[in-house]
Amino acid sequence: MGDDALRVQYKSRRFDEGDRLYDGDLIGAESVEFDITNTRRSRVKSDDQNEFADNHFINGSNEDAEGDLGSTRDFSNMSSSASYRSMGNNQEVESEDTFTIEQAIEQLGYGKFQLKISCIAGLAWTADAIEMMVLSILSPALQCAWGLETYKQSLITSIVFVGMMVGSTLWGSLSDKYGRKFVLVVSAAFCMYFGILSALAVTWIWLLLFRCVVGFGVSGGSQAVTLYTEILPVKARAKSIVAIEIFWVLGSAFSTILAFIVMPTMGWRWLLAFSAIPLIIFIAACFWLPESMRFNLSRGHVNAAMKTLQECADTNKKPMPLGRLIAPPKQQRRGQISDLFTKEMRRTTFLLWIIWFSNTFCYYGIVLLTTELLDIQNNDVCNAIAEGHLPDVECALDCQSLTSKNYLELLWTTAAEVPGLVIVFFSIDIIGRKWSSASMFILFTIFIGLVAVCKGRIFMIIMLFAARCFISGSFQVVFVYTPEIYPTSCRAIGLGACSSMARFGAIITPFIAQVLLKKSIYATLAIYAVVAAAASIASLLLPVETKGKQLQESPTAVS
């Protein structure tokens, strides 16, 4: 084709069929037909002209075009080709507009779409809180019903955390490989089914087995935080994750109120059966739960990621970004525990394990400790503290079931998590994640020590209230920090591995809060204070402050 034979004239006329534009004739040469696949801006360069086309990204169908060709396109085809070029007579068409998943999430902002996801993910959080709160109520009830020795009573609690420790890393790995939604649904089904079977257990051994599998299922619920984190814009991320804690508080309160209604008349079996109801509701609600667009994009599923982004745009009533969604390099290695120990992540992983261990050890310790101390009747708690130990129950006839007053006091201490949530909600974006975590641990250390200075039952309840307030606050900080620091390719297994280490602390804590407490109150309180103090130091040693930082897609990008 000679240079003198080529004269470019651009005409634009639309046809009714599909989304097609016949964009110009090449006079004296061949005609080129273009597809419109998304509203984009393109530049047309030639020797004689330098015009902008009508804000459309165009892909040529002539055989000289580079990249994916064809007359009909979807989002996945577009991701593989950044530009179109026709080299005849120096004519060139290049795409100018592209966007990343981070830019899309920031532009679409926080709105009704994120609120919907928070409510569905919050149901998983509520169900998990109910199963955890039941532990503090179930142990004294079974001590009376079955005449259990103290160590058997503690094992009922610890075995749940054994299941959680085993399940957390496994669910995390599966979540990085097969998706966050898949893990949430399957783990909730495990928890629901074996939770109901627990209500039918006829012996202590069978109850241990069923509760262990319940713990295995509960450990998958933390992936709701992973999914929720990945759809949030930077400015709203910390406060939104902290705010979801309200569902945990509601679950704990629901469990206490349910026990108050059910236990005196129907017993512990019905309590376990009714506790599975929120899990059934959550599994049904997962029909409306989308998969994380970050996960889909990291797996190369650009169509699925764009579909979720479009749903977000429609729900939030925001325009989609112009251009082509850029997919990061597909990660071949996903959900590998070794990714947590690379040069970039090794120090962070070890410090987070210390923090997670301390959080769970202290949090469930204060929950169980509260039940044990409130179980002392006739306002004798300060006398017991003064003597340095609690009376051990040797006979089932001597056991004391929780009374209406005990349930009310338990509800008050559960409500302590609300002010902790409020404090972290405002502090986390002001002083940052590291200092928020450290300060919460320090304040917990102070108030757990003041429990030993008993000035009456009301004083003790206030100290327990404050201690639970701050330890629940520190828990929220680490739930924000952990998915922020790990990249998408190992975010779920990073959270899962931390959760497994946390459950190790939860396995130990019943033997401190229930067994050692009866031997030495002062030793028990000192252990919790020392562990929390160590965690405050670990928080300050974390190498990266994630406040205001974007989520990373690959381990090498973390800095």
C-alpha cells in the first residue's frame, strides 16, 4: 500500500445492533471496523492528523492489530491487551486510560454495597461470638449436671480452641486458593451441624469430640474480616473493621440473654441447639455475598472482579472508572505458610503471633475469670481474694448454678466491649495501629491488677468491666492491622496462622482462669498482667505502621 494512496478521513456512525461503531473509512485502502468494549479515550496518530476519537477505546479487527482480536469482547479479553496499533503508514492507536483495583475501590467509595457486606459478614461474627460466649456458661452448668471434676470442666473449653487452632491455618490456606466466600459457607455449615450434635451428646467424651469440631468450624469465621477488608477504601477501612465488632458484642449479649431464658427451664442442651440459629441465617444470607474482587483479580478472573465492581458502582450510585482494569501478575503460589516467613514478612509474623496469643489468652481469660468470680455467692468474693484462693467444688451437690443476678452482671461485663470499640474507633486513625494496640494492652494490665485490690463486689465488677473493655479494644486493632500488612496472595493464610497461634493461648487460659484461680488468685492475675505487658512491647516493635497505606497484592510490595 503506497503512502500517497492512503488518506485518512474519520466518520462516525452508529448501528442499532450490539455496541458497535463503524469508525471511518480508509479512502483508497481497506476499511477497518472497530469494537466498542468500554467507554474510553483513544488517540489516533498519523502523518497528517493528530485527533482524539470520540472517547472510545477501540480495538482493530485487521490482521495487523496486536493483542486480543475479535468483534465481541468481554472484560477478560480486554485485560490482555493494553493497546491497538496498525503499523501501516505509521498509523497508531493507543489506549490511554487504565485503572487498578485500588483506584476503582477508592473511586466507588464507601456506601450501601459495603454496608450490605458488613451486615452479612457481621452475622458470621455474631454466630462465632455466641459459640464462644456459651463456653463460659456451659462449664458451670455441666459441673452441676454431670458432676465434672475441675480439669474436665476446663477441657470442655480448651477442646474448642484445639479445633480452632487446627482449623484456622487450614481455612486460611483454602481461602487463598478457593475464595473467601467458599470458606465462610463451608466452615459455618461445619459449626452449625456439630453445634446441634453437641446438644445431643450423652457422655463427656462425645461432647468433647463435637465441641472440637465446632471450634474447627468457628475458626473459618475470621475470613469474613479478610473479605470485608478487601472491599473497603483506605480512609474507611480501619473504622469499618472496628465497627463490625458491634456484631460480636450483639452475639455475646444474645448468648447471655438466651442462657438467662433457656437454662432455668430447658437446660444446657436447648441452649446449644438455639445457639446454632444465627449460623443457619448466615448460610442463607451468603446467597447475596459476593466474592472478594481482589481475590478474583489475583486469580486472573477479571470478568468476575469487574462484575463485583459494577455491582458496587450500581449500589453506591457512583460511576465506574474509565478504562481497562489492570490485573496484577497472577500468583502461582497461593496460601503457602512459607510466604509468611520471607525476608519481608518474617519479623512481622513472629511479632503478630505474640500479639495474637496474648490477645486471646487475656480476652478469654477475663471472660472465664468473670464467670468464676461472679459465681461466688453471698458477696464473699473479696474474702476469697483476701485469702488468695477460691473454694474448690468437690461434690456436685455443692455446685452453684448461675442466678439471674449473675446473668445480669455477665451482661454488664459483656457491654464493656462497647466503650472499648468506641475508643479504638477514634484512636486507630489518630495515633495509628501500633500505639493503639500498645496502649490497650497497658491499660488492661493496670485494671487486671486492680482486681486484686478488692473493695467490694461492685468495685470488682468495675475493674473487670474496664479490663474487658481494653482487651477487646486491642483485639480490634490487631484484626485491622493483620489483613492490612499481609498481601492478597497470602492475606487469608496470614490471618489464619495468627488465629491459630491465638487459639494456643485460648487453650491454655482455662487452666489459668479456672484451675489455677482456685489455688492462687494473685498468681492468676499476675500471669495475665505480665502477658499483656509483653504484648504491648511487641506492638511497638512492629516494623510497619499501616495507617493510611493501601493493601498490597504481592509480598515484595510490603514495606
